[in-house]
Amino acid sequence: MSLFKKSDSNNIYLDYAATTPVSPRVFDAMKPYFSEDFANPSSLHLSGQKARAALDKARHDVADILEASWREVFFVPSATHSINLAIRGLVSSADNPHIITTNIEHSAVLNTCRSLEKEGVEVTHIPVDEKGLVDPEDIKKALKDNTVLVSVMYVNNEIGTTQPIKEIAGILKGHSAYFHTDAVQAANYLDINVQELGVDMMTLSGHKIYGPKGSAILYKKEEVELQPLITGGEQERKLSAGTENMPAFIGFTEALKETEELKNAESARIKKLRDAFIKKVLKEAPGVGLNGSQDKRVPNNINIYFEDLASEVLIPLFDAEGVLVSGGSACTSRTPEPSHVIAALGREEYAKNSIRVTLGRSTTQKDIEKAADVFIKIAKNNN
Ligand code: PLP
């Protein structure tokens, strides 16, 4: 299934965790909202009311997928915005707040917590084991009377490991702390039913699920009270002021619906390709290994370390072969810092030497076979 015209020839895009193309179905759903149905949903005329009705319907559709109430779904400009709203919005009105998070979070969580720490908020960073997994017991031990928030990512963006969200939610039952999960990398493959997961807040991003950039949602239980990050109009019940980005929010909703429909079939298809790649590369490429658990991991993620080669050197080598991969998180890949995620696995020596390969809807068996051959060739040439 090809989602986008391969304008740059035969390149094999294997960076779907960084971003996905907008799917044709999503693009079609968005189109009318640019220049036909462009009215402001806050306008009282009929065109405005039509836009309001479309936005309300989108909110209900998202809520149905999450098994939430429409009142609990907030459209926001990015997952980063949602995460800031969940964390800062909660702690800003708390007295002497304590937050628990993990040491492998995306920079949206990590840097928000760091910044709050500078403002005097107490933050506990739970370590992961060598496979990249959090032990729920560690969260239990870290809980204090003044813990107001536990934020644990559902799926890690670099190594794809899945955290035991339900178990953590179980541990938090009976404690007053709220539970937020960054589910940005989970939505394509895992269950995002908030009742099943037992979370109080959850963040999703449109551009990781074949929707547009600049679209995201925060799910928030009604009882969770947040302070807005910015002041302005009354949009999103005052939690995200500013005229609603209708094409983006309609696109997000269509993307989430399509993702739900494709989830099971795509997970099975991609997992097969992923496992074949890992098996071949680990067997035939010298001086490489897999980062993170192989089974507790989303189906599309592969993260390989090279014993003696830095990702800065490797990425252009892959690029020259037409294989587009990344060195870890897209948000930090321009800073040649070692990966905090690989370091957290106890593999500091490979924190600058790891390559993330992420598969998606357009990835074919042929693509994956070619990519594996390129991995093996590069490893052999440089060993
Ligand atoms: N959280 C995770 C796990 C991510 O992978 C990303 C994007 O890379 C984000 C948050 C931030 O998403 P956005 O680009 O929508 O702000």
C-alpha cells in the first residue's frame, strides 16, 4: 500500500516514528475545511454553526474510540502542548507537588519536568531495566502523600518498548495522584481504550497516525482540574485558547478512525517484517545488537546498536544507500548528544551508536529485505 507518491525515487522511508505521511482518506476529509467550510466555529451564522457541528462530531468520534465522554477530549496543537498542559496545568495549582516519571520519557515530558524541578517541584525519575521496562513496584515505592501526578509513556519513541500501563493504573488506585500516559507512539498498534488502561489523562499526536502535523488531543477525566497554559478565548473550554485549527482537528479524527480500522491487520503484517529483519541482521551483520526487549515492543520498532560506529556517521551511509533511518528521537537528532534512552538501559557505550528503524503502512517485504542487506553491508564494510 503506497500512501504517498515516491517523489524522491527509490528511497525507502523507515522513519515512521518521527512522522507519517497524511493518508489519502485523511487528506480528503481535511480538504473542505481549508477554503470551502472555512468558517470559525465560534461564529454564530449558519456557516459557523456548521463548523461547530463538525468539530462536535469529531470530538464525539474521538471520545467513542477512547471510550470516553466528549467532555473529556481536548483538541490541541501538538502532543508537546498536551503534555505541558497535563503536567504544568496540574502542578501549577498544587501545594508542594511531587511528580513521578521515568528516565526514558520523550523530551516533551523530560524537559517539562526538568524545568519544573528548577522551579522547586520535586520529581522522581524511575529507572528502567536493561530491556527498557519499568517495574510498577518501583512506582509504588516512589509514591508519597504529596504525589500529584505519575506520567509514564505507553511506548518509548526510540526503542519501542511498551510499559505496563494497566498495572501502574492498578497500583495508583486508592492514591490521590493522577496518572498521565504519553501514548503518542502507541496509537497505531495498541489498545487506547482509557477505561481498559485506567488512565486519568492521555496524549495522542496526529502526525504519528497518518494525520496532519499540528494536531493532537489531550484526554482528561472530568474530575482532573487543569490550569490553562495560555490565556485568551474560550476555545476547548478555556484549556487551549485560539481559533480551532479545523482542517487539523478533522484530520486527526479521521486518522484515528482509520488507524483503529487498520490496527490489527497492520500490527500482524508489520511484526512479521520486523521480526524477519531483526533475525537476519543479528545473524549476518558483525558487531551489532538489538536495544530493548524484543517481545514487549510495538511491532514497527527496531533499534540496533553498532559497536564501533556513531549514528552521526551511519545515517549518511544509510542515506547514500536510499534507506532513511534515524539516530533516535527526531526531536533531539540535531543535537549530537548521546541518547538518554540507550544510556538508561545501562548501555552508555552505545548511546551515540544506535540506529532506529521504524516501519509503517507503506513498508513492503522488498523494502525490508533491501534495508536488511544495507545494514549487513555497512556493518561488514566497517568492521
Ligand atoms: N511523545 C512522544 C513519545 C513522541 O514520539 C513525540 C514526537 O516525536 C512527542 C511526544 C511530541 O509530539 P508532537 O510532535 O506532536 O509534539
